[in-house]
Amino acid sequence: MKRKAIAAALLGAGLITLGSAQAATEIQWWHSMGGALGERVKAIAEKFNASQKDYTVVPVYKGSYPVSMTAAIAAFRAKNPPHIVQVYEVGTATMMAAKGAIVPVAKVMKDSGEKFDPKAYLPTVTGYYTDLKGNMLSLPFNSSTALFYINKDAFKKAGLEPVAPKTWKELRAVAEKLKAAGQACVYTTSWPSWVHVENFSAWHNVPIGTKQNGMGGFDTVFEFNSPLHVRHIQMLADMAKQGLFVYAGRTSQGDAKFAGGECAMFTGSASAIGGIKKAGKVDWSVNFLPYHDDVKGAPQNSIIGGASLWVMAGKPKGDYTGVAKFLGFLSLPETQVEWHTGTGYVPITLAAYEQTRASGFYDKNPGFDMAVKQLTLHNPTANSKGLRFGNFVQIRDIIKEELEAAFSGKKDAKAALDDAVKRGNDTLRKFQAANK
Amino acid sequence: MEKRVVFRSAWLPYLLVAPQIAITVVFFFWPAVQAVWYSFLLQDAFGLKTQFVGLQNFVALFNDPHYLQSFKITALFSVLVAGSGIVISLLLAAMADRVIRGALAYKTLLIWPYAVAPAIAGVLWAFMFAPSIGIVTYALKKMGVDWNWVVNGDQAMLLVVIAAVWNQISYNFLFFLAGLQSIPKSLIEAAAIDGAGPVRRFGSIVLPLLSPTTFFLLVINIVYAFFATFGVIDATTQGGPAGATQILVYKVFYDGVKAGDLGGSSAQSVVLMFIVITLTVIQFRFIERRVQY
């Protein structure tokens, strides 16, 4: 079905090219948005194509994030890259270091004279994709953050007030009561590294690595084996041992455990809201992430996850005007409001956020503004504006591996985090050497 | 009694084998040479910058305790996959060989799993054993077994072994069945007349006569466990938890394809190439001598 649709889109684009006197230039857009999200992507492209005659954006679903990134790299090596490719946040440093393979978004906009004001964007969202000089390198497309969900029914069943605990200390106390009341799965999480290392660090305003979490240079080293990190992971490992925390897996497996009503508390992406609503099995609330209240400066603000759009180099010069027009179209408040309210991903501009709020959408859909609120809780610091580590695809898996060792009791938290830091640093050095 | 065809022409024999040689060179030797060459390079993912680093990729590999651990895991995994794969399929073949009524149906059903791609086999088994929604998990929970392979390494290993073996049983079964059917009935009947029971007949006559087949399958199954199983692993555990199912070939695939580290991945595949060459030489020099053709 999808392939047919793509074929039809390609054919349609071809016909337009042949038919119109002024041939429209095709802009290839590779993305990883499957299912309902893919339909939204298609709708955006169609709307843009209908809004002008000179360019036709052709969205192509290229598979999951790692697959489409690999495909884009292979296409670049074969000298036939797409114009725009959607790359997940862990690939950011790799894309950024590939000077000559990509064109910074700021440059694309400037060269084509398209209206572009970097200040219009949410700083915690664009900060992730902006260099230290303030040049936006890629355009954030779908961004979410880590949030904390509770199952109100499970709380009531255990005789608890259905209010989310604010701190980890409170969470643990609640967890013990839930367990005592017979709750089999008390707390679980999706995306263990993203939630419990990356967002955890930003939320507590402590560094993940030196050089502003790697944004200041390739010679960064990891620091997430601090006493605070060790304490947090040890707490989770202890909770796992006591049966208060169930490890669900490396990606989004926790979502289903919460949406299905199996687990009473859950940390995961803001984009899990859609699935929980669709399953409709639990009475839930979405809240800020818990924090350790004895840490000064906590809670700070959380960081994003998701993906951004990169413009690839090596295309005819004229094409980039079309790319710039399309990126401008994507940043319009109307486009953003539609994307935000339709998917749960955060809007990338302040204007879109204000417009959504003014429309009363958040009153009718509680929880949809939680991500933006948490991302913008305070002005981001060097520890909380994002991270930029080379080879992070591998490093995130190293972190997950070591967390698994801690959660299964094979290693204590200190040893696991020390090993993760050491292995991570080795991988960083390799990236540094390869990108000298 | 040797029959030999002698080509009079100087070039004709070469022309006749040329297509085969061309295919081997293009699809086997050329990639192998490239892997060796890349294993000496350090390159960024896009191929924009390339440096010659000598043996540095290999040094890094052997300084990584997780890579060394992955050898042990691979050894365990291949012994389990090849061993249980051969034993189970021999058992099935021996039983299918004795069945008279509906033999064709049994055989067809037993051969069926071979048509399933390893990645799909992995997904199927992962679904059945999924920690919270799997049907087998549900049954195990009822029996009081805490089944959660996303955190328990031994259970994860068991899962990938089951999926990998299930996929390979049909292949082994086919060869064993053919082997069994080529054993002359008169031999077995003679033994039966001499008073040998079914177990004795199987141990003293059938098994030795099957040894060429078993040897062949041993080689094939080891190669299968070493190379063809990364689809199963990628679809289920992705090497986890905590590296418990990180076999060598999966790491090659992961580092090269997913992480874009061509140098490191090539170095690993060169190491893997040497292991398999060594294993095959050992198998042919030492084990094959004990095979009776």
C-alpha cells in the first residue's frame, strides 16, 4: 500500500514535470515516519506542493531511523544523496562532522534569501542542532522529551491519592505501597539511556560529558559515572531486585507495559501519549520526571529526543532554493500547530506553541503541553541544552548494555557506569581520530 | 579404471571454468580482499576522510574485553546450535523414516520451517517469548517461571538458540532422511535376524553409515551458526542483555552497517574469516579421518 502510494507520488511528480511548461524541480525527502505519522508527512508535502508551482517535495519512507541514515550515507557515497534526510538525534554528531556531505540549514536559508529568524525557535529544541556560533545545522522536525506517567486506577486500588510522586524518594515510597497492595509491575521505563542517563543529567543540571556535553569539541570525555549517577542507577538496581522496577528493554517496550495496564508507573517519551490514548485501558496522568530533591539546581529542564532534517550536499545549486522554501514552510506556525496537535511531538517555534495554547487545545487535551513545559522550565545551561557525541549510536548501546548489567545484578552500579564511561571514551577517541 | 577426459585445446578448459571462476572472484575473493584492505583503514561514516592506520583496528579489538567475551559466547552458541540442531533432526529423521502412513505429510511439514527467513523466525519466536505479551511467557508464568530475557542473559541465549535451531532443523532433516533411505534394508534385516534390537541396530549400523552425512552437516551447521544467524539475533535480542548474545558475526553487522564503522567491522570480519578457515581445516584434517565413506 505504502509502496504503491510512493510509486503514485513519484509517477505524479513525473507527470507534473513532463506536463508543466515550467518544469517543477523535485526535492527528495527521506524519512522514517511509518504508519499514521507517515500519512502526516505526506499531507505536509502535498500541502507544500499545492502552495507553489516551482518545486515538488517527494517524501520517501526509507525504514527505521538507523536504516534511513545508513541509506543516506550509502547514497552519498554513491554520489546520489536525497536533498533532505531525517536523522535521529543520536546521529547528530556524525552528520555534523561530515562537512562536505551536508549543508547547514542556516546556510541554505541565507543563500536563498529565505526569511529565517533563529530566535523564533524554542531554544531547548534547536540548541540540540545548533553549533556554538549559533548556526542552526539541521531543522528539528519531530521532537519529544522524557515524561513520567502514572496509572491512576492502580494508585486508587492501593489506597493512594492518584497524584504522581515528585521526587525519586517519594516514588520509591509509593512503589513499596503499590507492591504491598499486590501490583505486579510497579515501575518500568522505555529508552533506559535516554531517560536515566541523558535526560537524568540535564534534569539535575549535571554534565554527561566535558566540553558542554561534547558540543565544544571532539575531545570530550564522559562524566556520567559521578556519585549522583551511581546513586541513581544503584537505586534502580535495588528496586529491580525488590521487584519494584521491571526492566522492559532497550527501546519503547515499556510503552506497551504501561498502556496495557500492566505497570503502574512509567517513564518514556512524550510521544507515548498517542499509544496510551489509543489503547484506552487506563486512567492516566502525565507529569514531570521525578528528581532527587537534595540536588542543587534540580529540576532544571529536560532534553529532547526525536529527529531533525539534514540537507545533503552535492545537488544542483538551484534545488537548494526549493529546499529553503520547504524548510520555511515547515516552520510556519500553521504547519507546526497541525503537526504538534496531530502527533504529540513538540512544536519547534514559540509562535506555534502560543497559537496552540490560545486555541484552547491544551484544556481539552491535558498532557499535550507537558513536554514543552518541561523542556522550557528554565533557561538551558551547558548541561541541559543537549549533547553531541560522535559515534553515539554505538555509545548509547554501550550504556544500555552496562545498565542491563547493573539491573540484572551482574555488576554494581559503580562498576557498570565506570565501564560504560571507559568504553564510551574509547569510542569517542575513535570518532575523534576518524574526523581529524 | 580411471576415466579421464583430456582437452586438446589449450584455452577451452579455461574458457569452460571461466564463468565459475569469475563468480567466485567477484562475489567471494573481491569482497574478502576489500575487507582485508578496509581493516587497515580508519574512515568516517561518509567516507570523506580515510587514514591508513596499520594494525590499529586489530589492536583496539583485542584490547576490548567485550570482544574477547564475544568469542566465548560465539563458541557456546555454535556448539549449542550445531549440537542440538543435529541431534534433534536426526531423531526426527529416524522417526519419519519409520512412519508408513502419511509419511509425505510428515516430511513436508518438517521441511516447512526452512522456507522461513532467519529474521522472520527470530520475530516469530520473539513474539511467542515476549516478556509481557508472549503466549509462552504466559504459560511459563503460570508454571512459576519468571521469564524475562530482556534482562536475563541465559534466557536470551536460550531464545536465540531455539530460534536458530528451529530454522535449521529442516535442512538437517532432509539430509538425514536421504542418508537413512540410502542405507540398504538388507543390512538392517540381517542384523535383526541376528537378534539386534532397534537401538543396537541404530547404534552399530545406521549411525556409522550416516557418518559422512553427519560430518557434512556438522561443517554446514557450524558455518550457519557463525554467519547466518545474525538475522535471528537482530530481530530478537540485538546482542543483549549486557552482551549475553553478542556473537561475532552480529557485532560485525552492527558495527559496520548500523554504526558506520567500516574499519572496525572489517577487522572483525577478517578475524572471523581466519576462525572459520581454521575450523574447516581442523574438521577436514582430524574429524573427517574418522568418517567412513
